[in-house]
Amino acid sequence: MLAGRADVNGNALGRSGSAVGAVVCAMAMFAAPLARADPPDLTIPVTNPGPGVGLLGKIVVHAINTGLGKNATGSTGFTPSVGDGTLGAAALGSGETGFDWLQIVTGQPAAEDPDFGPTPHVDPSLTRNGRPNPLSNGQPWYLHGRFLPPLTATFLPFSDLPRGLAVGDTISFDTYLVSFFPDNQYDVLAGFSWSDTETARGQPNTIAFHEITDFSPAYQQLVHSYGTTGWTYHVFDSGGSGMPEPEAWWLMITGIAGVGAWTRRVRAGIEALEARRGGPQPGAQTAFGTAQSPQISRLS
């Protein structure tokens, strides 16, 4: 789609993968500072929706000049609050294997319809102009592949800088934090709806966003039919399984085994999750040393 991406540090990347910060700096050198009343950051609590619901962390949605992402005043993304604060700890605490984002384009300029197909559709779309979209990696998830941070990271960034809009054009999205189970199942933990309107050339765009609490069957079908992956929406057993809350789960580990055993178990658990999803990028620095194994696939 029109979307830009973010690297594992949350720095915004443009459509071609090059940083857009130089463009912004160049504009600032030749023009007076541009004033705009940014919407205040939106904070969304993230809970485990399964039996034994507990707080997993929070999402912060932060507007920048041309979309959502990271700048000097804040970042958009998910921050875990379970155990040692890593993505792996939150995944272990909720009985899942990892996290990513799902973005659905809900409205786009008419001129974009022939390129990417009618809305709603997953961003990035599988095809563009009838050909494979280079931004798609065959999975419906936004960061899947080289943009996804390791499970030892303490932040899951989100960044999108829609580009190519004409003055007055608006593009809109529903964006969800998703978690994964084995056997190509996923769950939706929280979400927000947002839009980007091209205000005028050389002016910051108008960004609006709000929390959303629904995930429609139509969206579930979009995910399931994306490529050949066959992802299915995870339905929890309403009868419950007596699973303790994530906070209690961590207290049991630390209380029974002590701090040293807790550290070893967290390390082993995170390494097991990394192995399941193919491991971090070769040479990536993690909390437990330098990763050596190549990343082959997100989930088995």
C-alpha cells in the first residue's frame, strides 16, 4: 500500500525503505517552523483475553508530521509490562508465541483502487497493479520478516507514513496488535483506527485516531484468505482452564525457583519461542548474547 515501515528501533522508514528524516530536516532549513496541534497520545491497555485475564502492557499511539511513528516527543508501539518487560516474557505469560501488527486499509483515494484493489484489504496488499507487491512477504502481518524485533526486545514499534496523497486526500486504517499460537492461529489483543489527510503541500498532515474494540468476521476472512497461509482466529474456551494471570504466573516462578532459576527459565522460554519462529536475525544483539542462527520463518 502507501505505507512506510519502521526498523526494529521504531525509526520511520519510507516506502522504498529509506529514512524520511532527511527530507523533514531539509524542509526545516528553508522554511519557518510549522505549527500544528497534534492530537494527544492515545494509550490503550493490553490484556490477555483468555482464561485468567491479566494486564500484558500498553499501546501508545503517537502522531508525527506525516503519519504515526517515532520522533523526539514519543513513539507508537506496544510496551510489555509482564516479568522482565520483554516481548518474550509477555508471550510466555499469556501462553502465546509472539506479537506483530495487523493493518487493514479501510478507506483510500479512488486513484489508488486500481493499484491495490478495493477496501478493505490487508496492508501491505499481496498484489499491486496485478503483480506481486514487493512489500508483501506472503504473510498478513505488518512487521513479519526483517522488521520484527527479537523476543528479547522491550518494545514492538509501529510506524506508517502514507505517501503519494494529493491535497485533500484521506487514507484510513484499522490497526491491531496480534499474538500468535501454534498451528497458524492468532488472537487480536487491542486496536486503534486512524486516518491521514494531506492538508497542503509543505504542511504537516492532519492525523486522527481512536481506540477500537471490535474485530469483524470480514477482517477474519481477509486474514484467512491472505496468500496460502490459512491463518485462523483463535477462539478461547469460555469455560476457562484455570490459567493464572500473567502477574501471578511470574510470582509463582520467582517464589518457587528463586531469582537465578527464574532468569534461566525466562532465557530458555524466550530461546524456545525464538527457535519456533526461526530465531533472531544473524548477528543480532539480544539480552543473552549474539544471535547466530538464521531467521527462516515466523511460525512453524
